[in-house]
Amino acid sequence: MSSHDINLIPLDGDPGQFDDLVKAGQTISSVLSPADNSLAIHITSANLPLADQKHSADNEQHVYFASSDVIPSSDSERRSFIADTSVVFSSFQSFTKNAAKREPDWIQTNECLTVVRKLAIDYATHTEKYWAYASQPIPRPDGPLQFGSNHYRSLYTCFSLFLMLYLPEDGYEDAPIADELMNWLNTHFIEPSTEEGDHLSALERPWEDETFWPYITRAILRGLSKASIFFLGVLQQHPSDKLQRLASTLVPLVESQPRLVDFTAEKDFAYAIRRWADKVKALRIEMDKVPEDDRFDDFENWWDKLSGIVGILEGRQDVIQRVCEDLGADWKEVVVAWSVFVDPRMRRQELPEIVSQVITDMPPDPTDPEDMVHVTLLAGQAVEALHHAHRLDCWLSGHLADMMAFVQLIENNVDEDLEMSLRDYYILAYADYLHSDPSLWRHTVDYMYSSSEIGQRRADEVLVRVPLQLQEQNSDRMVDSRIRAGEIVGVLKAVNQMCLEYKRENVRRTVCRIAAQTLVSDKDYGLAVSYCTSAEDWRGLARIVDRVLDEYISEGPQKFCQYALAIAPSVQELRTRSTVPGVFVHRLIFGVRYARFHDLITRQDYREASVDLVAIFTEDVAPTSWWAVVLYDSVPLLRYEPDLLFSTTGANLLLQKLEEIFVRASQGAGDDYLSVLIRVIRCHREKEALERLKTVRLALAHYFARCLIFDIAES
């Protein structure tokens, strides 16, 4: 079954019956969730248009939720691994940005490569740490590991090999690589085992054990001189005096095998190798003098076993390969032994040719992605190595590709088929994996924003879908109260900072609009206005004002004042902004002024209330649909006694507005002037609303009469 197949449990049918499903006029459909990588999978009709399918099913259908990724579970070691390594990734991205400002050739300098190597070591160290953690036989209260120790061991072997091959220490770029290869092999693939050595050392006559010669041969192959010398020394008690003599000659040869680290100059190392090889040849001559009949003991042909060891020291390719096959070793051991015994001065550049030659007879395991990563890295096939690394773990392919692109191991140009660079392809593949868990959105967008425009657009979509957790029932109460107090905290603050960090102003505004909509649904109009202002969403601001005014219609003056006065602080700020369209500012001002008017009425400050009512008209901030409502509110003030609360000019203005309503209503524009009043007084027709407005006309007539009487009395 393909790795892209998803098994659904329980099944709607048996495997292989898809053709029967098609014959029945049905097929399998899926919908991808924008919040993560999950799929909703269901059976649909294969013939009906999609719009009709919603109404076509009489029976309930199963809906399966599946994910193509193993989601990083909360509190798992995988989640911690992702978080730890993302810190290294962020450091590397910061470094690459600064490097881009330098001269192009600077990337190849030791100064630059030293930093890259240090960060690569950090990656390798983290994989080693989690390998060690996963290997511990300890109780795990959070449940079983999401990835076992063998998985992290594989990541460690691959990343450390990449580090050793392509990011060598300063001064070792062109040095023989044998010691480094052998160290890598012995670190990650331990042979022979300690248990085997302990077993043999406990025997009085260990050469009689069937594991003796394989153990000592493997120790020679791996450069384990102490173990080799110890067991060669044991042969001093062997019944054959000839074997004793040969073993005593072999011990100083193994002990004195030249290693590059013991020399200050390579020419001295090369000279020592030649002298040492001459001594090995002399041993071979001595061995050949042993008569055929003396080459056996009571158990086996010891001479053949010893000859294999000497053949390894001689650097004979055929012997090394045969011995490795007999020991059950693979191509890696042959390649490493080649660099130690066949060509001790082998450089990194020469490895691909040797690997190609070795795997012709001892091919790697194509079903083992770890083995394929090793062989492609050693063969200098960076692109193929990324392919197999992705099979092993998208974490590995993403971070390898990131470093390979920087040090120019792979092309950083856009691939026509992928429509992006190879580096971006693997980085985004890892980011998509992270996206399978919405709570990892910070890491997801970090990786996406590090790539090309395609990845950045994906990151934008992720950010605008991050749950802001502004509703109290879905968030921490302390965080919620701080948000209500106007402080940007929690998820909203993190999203805002992310937008600022990556200069995604359009995304930030979209998130502010989403936050404003959420706050409006909670009737937190004051904070909603501030977010609309931050997003420069003036139409959204108008909708908020309309919602606040609707509170007056549905809940009455008290609730309306509470909500409207909460948005008052925004008025002054908006007035100073030249970019805000005046119509939206006026609408906001009206809401605040009208709320203040009702607040003054509640506090029985009628004179100040009458001033505000007239100002609403003189400043022309009231929408025409609200004129009738404001005029209707003036009746108690017009009838107030004993004082006259309005000036003659103010009263005339009210009469002028009232007459305009009647005239415009008679001309067929009543809906523009009376729609809100109809809702406020709960009537059904314009005629009823006009009848109610006649009370305003009557109150004005009485008011003017009182004004006249007051003027006569004063005169």
C-alpha cells in the first residue's frame, strides 16, 4: 500500500471494492480543513452536482476525520524536540539574513562556515539528546513515546554524517578522512559488542570459542587497537608456537598503525604509512613460510583467520570485502575500512568513487531510508539524500535542505516542476507537518516565512486562522480580563508580534478585523473600535457604530449608553487622523453624542441635554434615519417647565428638521427618515410614525407660544 493511502476504521466497505462503489453511483470525497491538515472523508453521489448533494441523502452517512501526518501529540517528546530544534532554526535564519548583506564570497570563508558548523552541531546534539532520552527504560507518566529511540538514533546518524562530510572543522577540509569516518562508524554502529568481549575475556582458552576470530577480526577492522592487542596477546598461550610467534609480531604492528592525528604534517604521516606497510609485508612473508600441516589446531584453520586479518592490514580490497561479508557487515564498513587500510590518504572528494565501486557488489537496503541517506551523502548525491531523508522524517529533510542550500550543495533556483526551490519544498513539507497541530502555529509560520512567496502566502493564511481565544469561555480568565482592559496579551499579542516581525501589515490588519468581529459578538464595542482603527477598517467601524445604535433600539437608553460611552475615547484619536473618511467619523461622533445626551437625561441635567440635542443637528452628525428619533426625544425637553431649555434658534432648527421629514415623506422618501423611528416605537407603517411626530410639532408650537409669552412678560 502506498504511503499516501489513508486507512479508515471502520471501513465503509472491504478493501479493493472501490469499483463496486463507482458502479453503485457513489464515490469518496474529502474536504481539507483550513485549520490543520486533517481531512473529512465521506461517501457522496458520483452523478449529482455538488450543490445538490447536500439535499440528496435520506440516510445518515459516516464522516471520517483523518490526517496524513502523525500529529505531534501534546506533552510528547516529539513536541519538545520540535521546540528545541526550532530555536536553532531561528538562529540560523537570523544568521543567513545577515550573511546575505555580506559579499557573496564570504559564505565560503572559514568565519562563516564555523558558525554554520556550530549550528549544525546543535541540531546533531539535540538528536543525540532525544535518542538518549528515548532509550531510557523509565516510567513515562505522559504515555508512550511518539517516536522510539531507534528513530532519533537514525536522525543522529544522518545529521552527524552530513556534518562530518560537508561541514568539517577548520583546517580539515582537504585532510584524509579515515579517522573521522571510523569515529562516525564506531559511534553509531557499535561492533563488536562489549558483551562479546566480556564473554571471551572470561574464558581460559578463548580461541576455542566460535566467536573469537570474528571478534578479533572486527576489532581490527574498526581500529579498536586495545581490544585487538589484548586478544592477540592471549594467543601467546595458544598450543601452536608458530601462531604465538606470528601473534607476537602482529601486536606491535596493530599498536603502531599510523593515525593522522598523531602527526603534525601529512607528509610525515605518509612516510610512516609506507614504513608500516613494509612491516606488514614482512609479516605476510613470514606467514607464508608456515607449512600447510601446521596451520590447524584442534578446532579450525587458524592460519586462514590470521591471514584475513593480515590481508586487512595489507589493504587488500578483495579480502576486506570478503571478511565484511563473512562477518555480516554492510557496505558502510567496507567503505570505512577502505579509507583506513586501502587508501589512508583518501579525501572527501574521493569518497563518491569508492562508494560507487563498493555498492556495486554490496548494495544498500533500498527499503531502509536511513541506509539510503548514508549512501547518498557519502556518494555526494545531495538531492537524492534529501529524498530519502524525507522518507525517514520530514524534520530531517527540511533542516538538511536548509543548510545544504546555504553552503551551495544544492541549487537555490526555482524548480520548474515544484514552482519553488528544493530547499523551500522540503521546508514547506515540514511546515505542513507542523500545521497538522494548530497549537504549533508559531513554529509553522516561522518555517513558512523563511521560504519564498508561496510559503509566505501559506503563512499568511495560517496566521489569519489562528484562534485568538478572545471569548472568556475559551481562554484564561486573567488573560481575558487583561484583553478587556485594553492590553494586548496572549495569542493575539503573539500573532500581532509575528506580523510585525515579518512585516505582514495586511495580515496584521486582517487579524485585527477578526479580533474586532469577535469582540463585537461579545458586545465589547470599545475595544472592537480600537482594533478596527488599528486595521484601518472604516466600514467595519461603521458596522460597529450601527450595532451600538441597534442596542438603543433593542435594549433601550441604559444599555445603549453603557456601550456607546465605551467607544468615546476613540473619537478624539479618529478626529486627528486625516486618512479616516469623514462619514465614518461623523457616524461614530453621533453615537457618542447621542449616548451622552441620554446620560444627561438620566442625571436630570436637562439644560445640558438640550444643548447636546441641538448640537447633534448643528454639527450635522446625525444620520437622516435618526432625525425622527432625536426629534421625538426632544418632546419632554420642550415641555419642561418652568424654564425654557432651547433658544429660539435651536427650536427653529428642530422645526426645520421636522418639516423636512414630513416633506420628504410626502415625496416618497419616508423610509430614509422614518425607518429607525418605526423600530423604536414598535409601529408598522410610516403613517403611524408620522402621527407620533405630530406630537413633536405640537410640542414645538406650545414651546414657541411659551417663548412669546415669556418675551411679553419680560417687556
